[in-house]
Amino acid sequence: MNLPNKLTLFRVILIPVFMILFLNCGTAGLYLSLFVFLLAAFTDFLDGRIARRTGSVTTFGKLMDPMADKLLTFAALICFLAADAEYINAWVLIVIIGRELIVTGMRMLALEENIVISASFLGKLKTVSQFLMITAVIINEIIAVYSEPMHGGFWNFVVFALVIAAVVLTLVSGVDYIYKNRGLFTFK
């Protein structure tokens, strides 16, 4: 197994660590969960970069890398709902998970035809926006430990804007995947 694939698997291993820290370890856990999340997000950047630079892009990596991103995002959103985190409501989770299930289903259909649907530019942008949103929500949870929520302030605007951007990019990239791969839905 090459280094990029090991980094992808490491990201998957970090997911339960993140969840335990965020949900069960108090204020220290929030700080540590932020660190673990940022480390996991960094491995996403690093694995793709190494794979492209060394020519070690694999079918496993093309499939598992986006799956690891989805699992990390789902885990964070589920933690946020469980902790009643500000800014994350069920509709955010439904939109993001719905899109991911549709795109993953399309990838499975494509695989039956020996076609690998790699991450598109919009898909990568969507992942970055989701990771930024998650980071901001974790930081907001840390801030909330020390002070009352800052409704109406600049930070409030930043977090809200990141949530909206992530949802919009999730929807737009989903439509883009469906449109670009609409041939998968034709009958033979």
C-alpha cells in the first residue's frame, strides 16, 4: 500500500478519535477534537498531492479518498447535532448526506461499468467548504464555553456564511456530478 492510501486510511482512523474527543471530553476535548479534525483535513490535502506528484494515483485512492472525506464530514455533523451545536440543524445534515448518497450511488453504478468517477473541481471545492464550516463550528463551540453566543457579531456572520457556502456548494457540485454523468442513467 502506497503512502497516499495509508494517509487516507489514517484519516478514517482519526474519525472515531474525533468523535470521542468532541462528545465526551469536555473543554479539553473540544480543543483536541479541533486538532484531530485539522490533522485529518490536512491528510486529505497531503494524500492527493503526494499521489499526483509521485504518480501513485490508484483506483483504491480515487474511491477511498472521497469516501474518507464523507465519513469525516458525516461524523462531525452527527456530533454537532448530538451536542446541539449552534448553526447546524437537521436540514444541513439532510442536504449534505443526501447529496453524498446520490453521488456515491452514481460512483457505484459507474464502477459496475468499470468507470471510476474521480473528484471534480467543484467536488473538491465542496469538501474544502465543508471542512472550513466544520472548523468554524468547532471554534464556535470552544468560544461558547467561555462566553455567551455572539449573536449578530462578525464571527456569527462568518460561521453562518460558511454553513451557507458549504450547503450551496454541496448542492451545486451534486447537480454537476449528475449532469456530467447522466449517461449512467441511460438504458441499454
